[in-house]
Amino acid sequence: MMAGRAGKKPPKLAERLLILTLPPEDRAAVARDLTELYQMRASRMGGLRATAWYWWQVVSFATRQLKEGGTGRDEQLIGPRSDVTAVPGGRPYREILVNSTIQDIRYAVRGLARTPGFTLVALVTLGLGIAASTSIFSVVNGILLRPLPYPDSDRLVELFRTEDDGQQRDNHSGANYLDIKRQSRSFAGLAGHRSLRYAVVLDGTPRLIRGASVTSDFFEVLGIRAAVGRSLSTAIDVPGSDRVIVISYGMWRSQYGADPSILGQTLQANEQSYAIVGVMPPGFAFPEDVLFWASSPFEVPESPVDVGDDPASVRDLSWFSVVGRLEPGATLDQAQAEMTLIAERIRREYPNVDEGTLVVPLHESIVGDVKTSLLVLLGSVGFLLLIACANVANLLLVRASGREREIAVRMAIGAGRIRILRQLVTESLVLALMGGAIGFSLALRGTRALLSLAPDGIPRVAEVGTDLRVLGFTLATAAATGILFGLAPAAQVFYFGAGRSAPLAGVRQTASRRRNRMRNALIVGEVAVSLLLLVGAGLMVRTLVTLAAVDPGFDGDNVLTARVWIPAAKYQEDDDIITFYRETLDRVNTIPGVRSAGAVLSLPVNSGINGTFTFSIEGRVPEDDADSPAAGFQVASSDYLTTIGIPLLRGRWFTDADDSQAPNVVVINQALADRYWPDEDPVGKRLTWGNAEGEDPDWATVVGIIGNTRHFGLDEPPRLEIYQPYLQGSLPYLTLVVKSETDPITLTAAVRRAVMAVDPAQPVSAAATMEQVLFDSLGSRRFNMLLLVIFAVTALVLAAVGLYGVLSYTVSQRSNEIGIRMALGARTGAVIGRVMQEGIGLTALGLGIGVAGAVGLTRLMRSMIHGISATDPASFAIGATLLLLIAGLASLVPAFKASRVDPIQVLRTE
Amino acid sequence: MGKKSLGEFEQQVLVAILRLGSESYTVPIVLELEERTERAVSPAAVYIALRRLEKRGLVSSRLEAATPEAGNRPRRYFRLEPEALERLQESRRILERLWEGVGPVVEQG
């Protein structure tokens, strides 16, 4: 930036706060003056001290302004130093209030500065608690709370096609979509979109990037205009006109250096020429992760698989998503009712079609999957904050007991109870707000760290950031925590007030007993809440352990995978596709270090291309269409099976002799065999895709059965699969699978070279080891687990520190009693036992409450766990045991301290 | 209550403006005061004092046009009003009269 040399900028947050305290006419000038002074200081004594100075100025401006409000006298700048609230000669009430508040704040700051140890521990505890809450909240805010960045975004909906049961959310077919579009009245607009991989050449290297094929009304429905040039238009970009493309702001900057003369340039994507007509504004990312939006040459988006020359008339293949904008005045329910009517009409016309349409708010459809886990995380971090509060409250209680005398004296010379109370609350608020400031600045970093850990596929991540709502959340949290932990010592004042002017021994004792009870209650609460977090974390850990033990059905050791998707426009004939892959596989097989190389349509565990199609079995006639057998479609090469290590259970796998000249063969997986031939040997049976119509259906013979793989992920049951040899016909979307002697990732470059030797323009993408693919498939669960474990461990440490503090304090308070006992013959063991008993007793009570709470709350996590119940006994037992152990450890030190009390010393002082 | 007397800090600010002349905005005023009084001076105190003096008609201010380099923020320059000069001179006279005849201050043992 230009200002780089001229000087550092003061902290933004501080400057914003400063501006808030000033009258509008002075804001700009004062901000400039302070910036200037800040820069002088920064160059003289370093950024950190200058920043501290700046923050102090903000406070100083705020307090002085506050005071200035009611008075105009110079003396006010210094203010009375006494701490008395008597009303002298008729000063206005407001002035007194403001003055006394400022006094309280000063007093609080001085007091905190006098006890740096306490202040440091309290601030660190609070700062961390608030930082964690704020980080999670900014994520929740960006993803769940902020409306989508489109005009009237609450009117935007997503339409899903549903089959008979109505639950599964599917894509749309061309004909189905156009029926809805023509017949519906509830929508101001409907548009189709489909994310696709496009092979492009950028900076001289072929790359596979994600773009979307959209209908021309796509941007009009969303209500977003281009930042440069134009977006698509229903008037110009009619089906059949020139292909045009609108690129994202990010692509414009990274690939074209934000060159404004880009309009009219052409981009070659998937062998087609697109004219660039516009650049979308920054932040526009719908569907997620696409770099550009290409106009479809049809009335519906293009498909990744060949759906014929007229996709708009295709009814039995579904490949794209539909977004809509409700008519002003139309409600979601009305739209849904209308969809039901239309579905009935379609069903009457096409009796074979049994499908409906589900209308879902766009926001819900985008964030639906992560909502539960985000809310669980937010709840957990809230609990963590509660524990932090309890700890600080305990610290304050200990501190307050040291200040009994001071408070008694102040009360004796006439300070009212309310006045003292106000001052105590001010003190905790000051503490909390300082903690809040620390927390907020940590959260700025924390949020970024959180996002860098987050797995792929979390929607709207780009929109996560710090805004006024996050700042408001931090302030509110800080204030609430301040009041929360301030209540404990404040309540003391009321009890203590009973003794008022007489801080006699007796009174002190009752007061301290009450205080002990409060401290104990705080510890019990802390333990209970810690248990909640531990159980939550335990459930996630157990889920992952369960999933890690699931047999994926293949052997991914030393296997490299790389996507080699070839443009359908360039490889139009089956033979072209087959030749390309055969040559590529031949070359890859000769790379030194490669044991074997195969190719498959869709890798296990990470799905990728998913097509489920109906098929027919020779000799069987389904009762109706809904009853037709259906299976996942797979294409593989002869070396695939051994390369990925899926076991062959019966019959044989493909050989290179199974080519287009040979009879058609397929191999099925165990799940399919069990489902359709439960009592027979499927080998030798014949089947064909679709309905076995016509004279001579294209029968393929089942030649073998292979083991199941977890196609949709370890937490999903295996799907039914039919494999066909790629030599008998393939889609142009195969993934290479390479087994190597050594670390497979080292082969990436060689594989890339092999592919480019066959077609120099052909990109290779998503190169990863199979281990990585497996690892990534658990990404979001691992992320949830990681955060919950961090929270739980923090909670455990805080609870231990809290327990330790309380017990230590009790021991030091009771050293007289303990000394006397020991003088009377109590043994060391008994003394230790008594203290331990107290610690363990408190913990056990907390555990009891915690278990009850956890049983109620973990139910909310049900969708996040797998393979175990939400009340998994092991998770509960482990959590409780861990807490007991830590509590025992935390009690041990104070217990030994108690046993070291010297009875002689005690008797002497008595 | 007639004319309010000037507070010590207000006097200091006015003298600083007198010395700085046309360059009087908050930053040089703060620096000038810090240098002469050898104490840390809070910009907030200076700001409040200036605003109060302006309200009492002792100084006037104008906003200098903003430039893009300064983030489009203007500077506020201050100027003494004739009355301020009178008041300063008056208080100086009073002080001098008070000090008249008092010998050099002797450090007390």
C-alpha cells in the first residue's frame, strides 16, 4: 500500500471505538490527529507500546467525554479523589453518577494493577474463553446468521426432485425442469445450474478447473449484476447464440491481473470457445467453488455425461440443480403446494414417472449439513466460557475475602451497600471488558486458524469474517460474563452487610462459611459442565475410532490416484476415449517404481461421479417401474482390481481381452449379488442397463463377484455396483489408480508426464494418495472432534485449576484447625485424606449433575456420531474417570500442604 | 457570574497556540506542551480544553480541506480570538505583580 512507509495504521477496532465517542463534526479531525501522534510514537518506541498508548487514549477520550457531558469546569478534569457519595451542595445527579462511575473505573483499574498475579490469571482465562467463543461465533455468524449476499435473499429457494419417498434430494432432468418452469406461477424466476470440470489452458499449462454451466436467467434470479461488463441475459444469451462466459472476481484478478480490457477475449474450455462478457463482483460464489459461469447452449444446463442432442427433452436422467425466486407475495408453502399439483399432472401424463419437487429455502439448502455441528460447537464453547467464568468468580471470591477489612471500613465511614456493590460490579466489568478486548484481538487470529483447519466442503467459508455483529457478540459476552462472575463477590457484600460496621470474628466466620459454600457450588458446576464437554469429545473420538475400524473394502497402501477427465467435445467416439486411456495406462505402467496401474470411474469413499441407473435381469420382469433393480454404474480397467486391492470373491475379473469385439461382460459386487441373487449363483446370468426392450437387448454376462467397498464414505453402507470393462465403453471421466513400490506421491510428476505424452493439452487433477482420500473422507468429523477435544481439554485444565485453587485456599484458611488437630494426635494420612475427600466429594457431586445433563444434551449430537449411541457408556465412563483422576491430582497438592502444617507454629500463634 | 477565570491547563493551551501561530492543531499543541512542561499531555485533555475554549469564544477553528493521502480526513486548526489575548495578558500581569519584589527563590533546607 501507499501508506506503508508513511506509517503504521492504529488498531482499527480502537479507532472505530474512538470515533463512536466523539461528536460527528470532530470525528475525522481527531482520528487524524491521533493517528499522527500514534505514528510518531510507533517510530519512537515500537508498535506494541504505541498500540497500548492508542488504546489508552481511546479510554481517556471516552471517560473525559462522558464527564464533559454535564459540566464545563476545568477542575472536572482531575475530579475528586475521595470515595464518598455524599451529595455536596446540589450538584446535578447525572454529574454525580458519571463522576462516581469514572471513580469506580479508576479505582478498579488501580486495584487490578495492585494485584498483577490475580489480574493476569483472570485476564488470560477470560481472554481465552472469549476468544474461543468469538472465533466460533464469527464462523456461525458468517455461515448461519448472515443472510445470503443476494437482494431479498429470503425469497430465494432451491428446488429438489424427489422420488416416491420424498426424502432423497435429487437433481433435475431437463424435461421435468421445463415442465415445472412452464407450469408454475409461484416463482418470479427459475434457473438451472450445474458445476462441471472444464479443461482449460491457463498460463500455458492445461488445467482442470471448476465452472458452472448455467441457464441465461441464472443471474437474474439471484439478482446479482456483474462488476465489470455484463452477466448473462435472457434477452441476448438465448439457446443457440454464441457461447459466452462470466468469470469470478478471483479468477479475473489471478489469471488476468484485473485487466479491464478482458471483455471480448475468448477462453477455450472443454474444446469450446467462450467469449468473456463480464466479471462478477468479489465474494459472489454460487454454486460454491466455481471460477466462472458459462452459458448453456440449451434451455437447461449442460451435463457431464452425454445426454443426447436435446437435453431439454430428457426425462430419465437428472443432472442439474434449480434455484428459484419466489414471486412477491408467494410463500414457501404455496410454492410447495403448487409443486405437488404439478407433480400429479406430470404423473398422469407419464405414468412411469413417480417424482415430486421439494422447495427448500436456499439458505437452508446451502448450510443445512453443517448447521448441527456448528450449533453444537457454539454450545460447547459457551460451556467453556461458563467454566472460565466460574474460575474467575472463584478468584474474585478469594480476593474479596482479602478485602473484607477494606470494605468494612468503607461501609463504616458511610458508603452505602449499593455504592459498594456498584463498585464491585464495575470492577468485574472492567476486568471482563479488558478480557473481551484481549479475546477479540485473539479471535481475529483464532478465526483464521479455525478456517485453515476446517475441512473442504463447508459452505460460505469465504463469507466468514469479523463484522459489527461479532464485535457486538464479544461485547455482550464480555459484559454478561463480567456480571456473571461479578455476582459471586457482589452477593457477598449483601451477606456481609449484615455485619455492617462490625467486622467481628463471629460475623466473619459465618460470612466465610457462606463464601465457602458458594465456592464449592462453583466447583461442582464446573465439574458438571466439564463432564458435558468431555462426554461430547468422547463421543466424537469414539465415532472416529469406530469409523477407522470399518473395513473400507480395499487396500489403499502405496496407491496414488489422479483424475484424468478428458473433454467430451474432443473425445467424441467411444474408440477415442478407449484409445486415450489405453495409451495412458500403458505409459504409466512403464514408469519405474510402478507396480500396476488401473483406471476407474469412481473411487471408493469419495464418490466423485455418482450415477445410479436401473437395469434389467434376463428372465425377470419387474412388477412396475419403481420396482426395477438399480445399481451404481462403474467402469474399470483390467488392472484396477489388483491395484486397489479389492478381493475377487467368485468367477473372474476383466482381462484386456474383454474389449469391444468380445461379448459384453460385467462384474458385480457382493451387495448386489446378495440383493438380487440371494439364493443363486449370479455368475453366468445376464443383465442390461435400462429396460430390456426391443428384439435384441444389449445383454452383458456376469462373470464375477468382487468385495464391497464403502462408496459414499465409511459411515454409509456399501452401495450396489455393476462394473463394466472400459474397453467395452467408457465415460471420459476416469481416475487413474497407481500402485507403487515406494511412497506413491513421488510418482505424481511422472504420471503427469505420461498423460501429457498422450495428449499435451490434457490436465491431471486431484492427485492424492488413496490414504489421503480415505483421510479426507472423514474431514468434517475430524474437525468437529478436534475442536471438541480442545474444548474438553481446556475445560479439564480449568476445572482442575479451579479445584486446586479452592482447596488450597480452604487449607490455608483452615491451617489453624488442622494444626490443632495434628497437635491432638491426628495423623498425616488422616489430614491428607480429609482434604482429598473434600475434593473428590465435590467432583463426584459435579459428575452426578453432569451425567444427568449430558444424557439430555448429547442427544442433540446424534447426527454427528456414528456406530455408537448418544449415551455411549464408554464415553461417559471415560469422561467421568478422567475428571476424577484430574480432580484427585488437583487435590493432592493442597492435601500435602495441609499435612505440612506445623502444629507448634499454629499453637504459638493461637 | 461574569467572566470565568482561566484554568491553568487552559492557559497553557492558549500560550501554546500563541507560540505555534498558524500551525496550531492538536498534534503540535500536544508536543509543544509536552516539551515545555516536561510532562505527558493527554490529547484528550487538549481536545476537551480546546472545545471548551471555543465554546467560550476564546479560540476559533477552521477545518483544512481533506486530502486523499490522509485518508480524506481534515485537520482542525485553531486561532486565538482577541479576547483570549487580553485574558492572557491580564493573567500574566497579575502574576508578575504577585511576583514583584519576591527575590530569587531560595531552595529550602
